[in-house]
Amino acid sequence: MARKIERIVWHTAAHGRDGQAFDTTAAQIDQWHRERGWNEIGYNVVIRFDGTIEKGRDPRKIPAGVAGINETTYHICFSGHGDIAPLTPQQLESGIRHTIEMLQKYGLTERFLNEPDGLIVMGHREVNELVRRGLAPTPTNKTCPGKLVDMDQIRLLIRQRLTAPPAPAYEYDSQAASELFQGLRQVYSAAAKLKLPEEAMRFLNQFRKQPEVDAVIERWRRESGE
């Protein structure tokens, strides 16, 4: 039987040392959790520094993210350590998109918009507020997802995205699409020759992964036989 999801919870992996946060993988977290005696990773997805989403525990199964409310929650974990460094722009964008997808999938969008203080989207540490309201049994002493992760701001960004008017559709032009594809190919080639740092490449990768850019290039490749 499908689980009834009531909340989406944000976490970070708390993985860092000496002021540096690490780009934790789902496989690493899975290993840590198995070493604790769990059957598998406790989170449903892990979002890496570049915004890539790695699968965790099947959302049809009960996760292990916040004691006392796991039966009705969906858990997103971000690589890194929220007390050491904020989420990367790519993580934030990917996290917002995935959260919106899950709000829609589990029928929580209207409730999220109509209950601004309902903690439909929440950070792990905010379970203490649910405990105060009598909605959860077990408090936490964790700062998760971290002191540098502002959940009020994140909820505001999600709300703005959900209520924003739809973006105007782009106009497809095969010549422009070809120029975009070839231009990106040249930029990637030049970046490799220049040996640009990984951080610089993340922004280029994020642009390439935008749905509109991907749709334009895929249509051009399909129609041109590239």
C-alpha cells in the first residue's frame, strides 16, 4: 500500500572537516547507514554539489530520516555539511525543483501554499517545532540541515516558484538551435584546454541542464540527425 506523505524533509550529510564540506555520494551514506545496522540508506534521494540527484531508499518504503515521523515523510539529503558551507547554487536549484515535484506528486501543493507555518517542507531540526505542537513525538539536538541552510528562505523560494506566472514559451529556430549546440561544444572544448576549475564548469553544466536548453538541443539533434 502506498505511503501517505505529509511532509518533505531537507537534510545535509554532515560530511566535512577542517572547514571543508565534502561532496558526499549516496553510496557513501548507504555504507554508513548499513554499518549502523540499517538495511540501506535512510534518505530517499541525495543531491550532489553539481545538482545531480542520486537515488536512495525507494519512497514506497518507510525511510529513516527523522525519528517518530518517518512513516509520513519524504527525505532529501544534500551532500556536504550545512554548518560548514551553504548549499551550492546547483544544489539549491535542484532541491527546489525536486521538492516541487514531490509536493505535486503527493498532492501537497495546495496545503503547502495555504499553510505557511505548517512545515510541509521542513528541515530536520524543525521537528522540534512539531514536537512543541504535539505533532511529533521525538525531538532532536541536531542543527540539520545546518546553520547555513535557511529553511524560511527556502520555503519562500518554493512558494514564489509555485505561484509565479508560467514562463513564456520559447520560439524554436533550427539555425539558432544549431548555433547553440555548436557553441556549447566549443565552450566545453575550450574549457578543457584551459583546464578551468571544476567550480567554473558547474555553472556551464547547470546551464546545459536547463529544461529549455535541453529541449532545444534534443529537438535539433532529432531533426538534423546529428
